[in-house]
Amino acid sequence: MNNLDGISERTIERLALYRRLLSGLLEKGLEHIYSHQLAEFLGNTPAQVRRDIMSIGHVARSKKGYDIPELLTHIDSILSSGGDHRIALIGIGNLGRAILSYFNQQHSALRIVAAFDNDETRVNRVISGCRCYPMDELKEKVEGEEITLGIITVPGPSAQIVADALAAAGITGILNFAPVPLKTPEDVYVERIDITTAIEKVAFFAGKWRQKGT
Amino acid sequence: MNNLDGISERTIERLALYRRLLSGLLEKGLEHIYSHQLAEFLGNTPAQVRRDIMSIGHVARSKKGYDIPELLTHIDSILSSGGDHRIALIGIGNLGRAILSYFNQQHSALRIVAAFDNDETRVNRVISGCRCYPMDELKEKVEGEEITLGIITVPGPSAQIVADALAAAGITGILNFAPVPLKTPEDVYVERIDITTAIEKVAFFAGKWRQKGT
DNA sequence: ATTGTTTAGTGAAAGTTTTCACAGTGTTAA
DNA sequence: TTAACACTGTGAAAACTTTCACTAAACAAT
């Protein structure tokens, strides 16, 4: 289910990291890089780097390692192959605003083009270059602006309602920050980021680790 | 490496979800729950629920399913077994503030007790019940306040410096929101949340999914 | 009591991801 | 030209995670 073209979910995540890294290296004028250098930067192993790069069908036999511009172009073409996307963000609270400013500074292929909230005091203005609308205009704007992805930053109890609205508006992917799992139609891809769970996980493993050795 | 007491990393994440869910159900006065109901709430399978619960050594043969208070207590004791933690947050930007307000409303066992930033205008005040200090007081406060975990919400270029400072101050776990992998000593557990990567991943899979069928 | 039904617990299978280890090859140096 | 080296590509093994499928037990109904 999550394996298109033989590229696994995990590999896609790392490809996004490779892309960021390579693009930085390119700006510094570097031309070539070895798998073990990439691994060093990313904190994984050379074998994994090579397998990831292999999985997108990249071939570059050279003693100098990978050609950075070439590899970057290739990774970019894979990651972009899902098409262009315009994004809606729902929930203009602290987290929502943080993501707006954090995300809309960079990036051209992916942009948050509209934000929504139920609270009227948060609406009808522009935050980080993004217009804010009341929730009941969601469907209209999603269709009008050709929005295909949604980011949910509303409190837990409202998240499912928002997800339903997004799905009804025809969105195909959701990034959910609310601390609840969403029920969505099969054809909507959902990714969750659960900050509380992440901290609890760190607390558990950090504690355990300290108790033992390693 | 990430498998203490036979409990896998993934299971720990789900246990945190079970705990939240069960605690909500308990407040509603529910007493028992079946594995298939838990699975329904969490969007996974009954078999996985049972395996997770089994892995913490919980036994409760009853035709009525799991006893909620009992199971909750047990999960809680596992998740708390990493010990209590006081948390420092570094980087009082939009994201940092969002996490402060988001996190410090609830939760007692884990609390963000100090925030730090290089920017003097963000410092020496209280945000969401959390005192803000300049960076150069980090070590002193970490030791004085018995802080054991750190949350990094600074921009990418500063993240490694902050991580080094945290490690030097004796912290054992880090949650890193900066879009760069960190190099840390072996005895520091690091978890990363990469918002940009998450969005790129959704864009990829949502696009692919739409192109094909399911 | 007996029987039927439904559920938890769990060994084993299946699926996924990472790592190992080595063959083949471009590159450099002699 | 040849030899030594270091790196990629990759089959196969290992490690990890999820799912299947069955056993035994609790409970309800008779």
C-alpha cells in the first residue's frame, strides 16, 4: 500500500533529507559526494544511503562519488512526481501560525495558500503571506484555489470534523497535528505528527537509557 | 538498542496513544473495553492491540475485555518507568511558544520548566507558566532545576550548537524540531520531528495515490 | 451442568526495513 | 600497462514489525 515504484515510505522521508542536504552543498559549490559522507551528515549508514539512491533508479558509477547536481535533480524529480500541491491550513492557533511562518518562507512547489479557523477574530487577515478565512468558506476556497493538501492544527475534539470537511472538499492528503487518529476515506493519505507522544517517547527511552548502559 | 524489556519503539508510541484514549474513556465512566474497540479508535488492528498489551505483560482474561482502570494503571506504570522528567525548551520563536502553550496546559509528570533563547527581547519573562532565560544560563538552570530532557525549536543552523550545550549540561533526551540531524553522545536519546519532511511526504504519497487507484 | 459464543493470548508466518558482504569498476600511482 | 585501492550496486541475511490463525477460557443462555 505504501510502496509505489518500489520506493518505501521510509526512503521517501530520507530522500527529502538528502534533497535538503544536497541543495545546501550545491550552494556551497560542492560537486561530488560519497555515500559515506551523506551517511555522516544524516546519521545513518552508507549502505542505507546507497540503497535509497538505488531505489530511485539512480546510477552514477564514478570514483568521485555521486554527482551532486545530477543526484539532486533526480531526487527532486522523484519527490515532485506526486505533482504540485497547494495547501490549506486549518486552525490558526499558536501552532498553526508557527507553521505558517515557518513554512511559507521557503519552498515554492509546496505552499500554504489559505488558512481557516472558526474563530472570527483570527480571520480575514493575512498571516505570513497567507489569507485567513472562516471555516464555512473551506469547500469553496479549496475548489477555487485548487488546494489538494490540508494541515490540521485544531484541538483534538475538532480534528475529525475538520478532516471530514477536507475530505468532502476533495483533498487527497492530510498532515494531522491533532492528538487523535483520524478516520478518512481510503483515497486520502494521512500523516500524523503527535508532539505529546513524541515527548513521552523521549521521556521513556531517555530514562531507560540512563538507568542502563548505552 | 531501542528495545528495552521487549517493548519496541513503535509499541511505546502506541502505548502513549492507548493511555490518552483510556484516560478519556475512564472519565466518561467506561469500565471495560475490547481489543477491537481500541483498534477501532486507533485505526489499527485488534491483533496489534493485543500484542502491544501483551508486550507489557498485562494479563486480564475476562469476557468483558480489558478492565480500563487496571490497564490504564499498568500502561502508565510502564510509560512512567523512565522516571520523572523536567524539560527545557530552547528557541522561543513561534514554534517554541506554540509548544509551550500547547504542552504546559495538561500533563503533570512531564513539564517544560524553563525556556531559553539567544534573543534578549524574548527572555526574562514568563510564557505559559514557564520562565525564559538567556542561553548562557542553560547549564546552570539545567543542573539547578534538575532538567533531564530538551526540546530544540531553534533554526537549523543553531541546532547542533544547542544540542552540544544540552549534552554538556547532562541532558539525556532531546526532541529536535530543527530540520537537521543532530550528532550527540551515545547516551543521549534523540527523537526528531521534521515538519517540512512530513509535508513533502504527504505531497508525494497523496499525489501518487491520486494518480493511481488507492 | 452443558453448550455455544466471543474474546484474549500467542506461536508461527508474512511483510517490511536495515545491514552485511562482496563482485565489479572507475581512478590513481607507479 | 598494470596493480592497488576505494567506492558503488546489489543479492542475501538479519532484524524488526505486523498479521494470521488457533487454543483456551470466560461468560451467557438454556
